[in-house]
Amino acid sequence: MSMGAMNRETPLWRDANRLLVAVEEAVRQFPRYHKYSVGADLRRQAMNICRLINRAVADPPNRLRHLERLVATVDDFKLLIQLSKEIKALTSFAQFQILSELAVAVGKQSGGWRKQA
């Protein structure tokens, strides 16, 4: 099984991918002022989460380092979600809830993986 195939079968990858898609959908609806500031940061962080998961799978000798960065990136992402809610960039509480739940799921899974490593 290739690393890419193994990566896409894990619940962590599935949830991170859902998070990335949810961020894209949410940012598309942001007011223009927020779309290119906090929206761009959210998109970048969501993509970094996916990249770090991929690196942790593909680079076993450096897995712990990638997982440490992943956990920190998810924490930063959670702060951005909260900020997006506070500045009313998100168009509904439902968007906030979806992003928060996915971020918490990714955070728990990545933290558990880090503990195992």
C-alpha cells in the first residue's frame, strides 16, 4: 500500500480533508474585507494541517517533529476560528460549529498520534 493510499484511509486524514473543504466553503462567503485577511489565514492553516499529516505519514524518521508541528498548527487554527467568530467573518453560528467540531476532532486525533509516537 502506498503512503498516499494509507494516508487517505485514516480518520485523521478524512477529518482534516473535511476541515479543508469546510474552510473553503466558509471563506467563500466571508465579507470581502475578511476574505483576504483572516480568510486567507484560515485557508493556509487548513492546508498546512493536511500537509503535516501527509509528512508525518511519509517521513517516519521525523514523524514526531511533524506531529509536534501538526498539534501546534491545529491549536493556531482553533484561535483563528474563534477570531473569525468574534469579528463576524463567519456568516452563521452553524459555520462556526462545523469548523470547531472538525478542528477539535483533528486536534484530538493528532494529539493522540503524537503521544503514541
